[in-house]
Amino acid sequence: MTYARARQIPKMLLPALSLALACVTPGGCANSPAPAQKFVAQANRLHDEALVQTIIPDRDLEDYIQQVGQRIIDGAREAAPEKAANSFFANVQFHLVDSKVPNVFTTGGKHIYVYAGLFAFCQNEEELATAMSQAYAHLMNLDLEHTGLHPDPAGALRSEVWDFVINPFSRSQDLAADRVAFAVFEKAGWDGSKFENLFQRVNDTYHSMPEPNRSSLAERAANAHALSATATLQSRRPPVADRHTFDLLKHQAAILAAKQTSPLEDETYLLALPNLILSHDLPEQRAAQDLLKPPPPPAVKLEPN
């Protein structure tokens, strides 16, 4: 049974109206910054030349992931118009991609990558939307522009991906993004009391020492718990997909991901990107990163006096 037959998803009818309302609020479109062009250009190049090859090509899954993403986009305009009202953010695309690790990643442009491993880990749409909201929050906060990342339009793709590896988001950026993500998640209509669930399960499953300058999973779980405690009943709506349909889509994604064979180099780039859900990269991510690590400079021979 396909997703389209299992359930007809209601279409998002109000994005233009939402944007118009955001633009008349204080700090609306005129004052809402977009990512710098050099970061957008780098993200477009990485997508067009590599990561597009890792997208799982299934219409039902594409529609579902983008409709969850559209609710996030609309919720962000209401939750943080000073950040999200710029028209750039209305055109962000969410893609389900072929990678087994639980991750979601923004490269700083109009593409956010939802890993098949994350979909497989999530027990319901609320957990999936939590992770997607967190990546979108990093994008709204322009966090990549406050790392050491230096886009180079003439650089090799492997070098640009390596630049992401050595310039991950910081502890303060993670915690700030989680706070913005909660506001977006709740304004988008999901039950805010469930925002913490993904973080609690990730902490239980992947508990480990955080990498330097990263927030621990326990800290993020505690932070998410405090946020969930402030949840209200306002704006609450049913999920895009009910629980049965979500399970069908999750099963469909797992089957397709197992069958898909993406180009090895493109898979390596996707796998090497830092983990936004965990506080550390998994062994298979580190192995991919090692493949991209530049060789050390040649030793300088000292001439005898």
C-alpha cells in the first residue's frame, strides 16, 4: 500500500498568507537575514554535484518529508519571524537520503538532509519533526557562518566536506538551536510535551562522552525536558501522518534504502557530515571522515650546518 492510498495528506494552503503576516510583524521580512551567498553557493554545489545522488527517489516519501518540512517552515515564521521571515527560508527543501546513521544535516543552503537511519530510529512523527526542526533552527540561526567554515568555490568537494567535519556546531549553538526548534515544533502544531522524547531515547541508546565543545546527550535531554514542561495546548494539530501511516512510510523507507546503491563517493560525503542528533560521530562516520582527511604536509628536510 502506498502512502497516497493509505492516507490523503491535507495540502498546505496558507504558506503565502503566513509569509505575508510575518512580513508585517516587527522584524519581519525586511529585517530577517538570509545566509550569506557564499554559504548558499557552497551548499548548492555540494547538493548538485554529490548529495542529490543520495536522495531516495520515492514520491510518497518525498511528499511526506516535504510536508512535515512545510509545517516546520510555517511554524518558524510564527515562532521566530525575526529569523525566518526572509523569503529564502520559505523555499527550503527537505530530502530523505540514503544513509543508515541517525542524523539530519543542513549545509547552510536550501537543502536539509533527513537520513534514512533517523527515520528508522524515530518511533513517530513527533520525533522526526523534532530532529528536522533542530536542523532548520541551525539554518535560521545562521550557525554555519559562526563556525570556522570557509567556503571555497574553487575547492574540491572532498575538501569542502572536510571543512564541515573540522568545524562542527558548538555546545552553545546546539542548545540554542534546540530552544528555537521547540518553539517552531510547537507553533507548527505538534504536541510540545513530546518534544523531549527523541532526546531522551537518543540519550538512552547512544549515551557516550561528547566530543570537545559539544553538549552531552544528557544535557540536551535535560534541556528538552525543561522545554517540554512549558508546552501549551495552543495551535495543537494532528500529525501529517497518523501512527499507522507513519509506520507504513517508515517500512517503505527502510525497504527502499536497503535496495538503493548511491555512488560510493557521494555516500562518503553524506556519511562524513557531523552528527547533529548525537553529541559525537559514530564509528562509521569517523571512518568516512578519515577517507576525506587531507594528508599531512611533507616533512621538511633540514640541511646540515
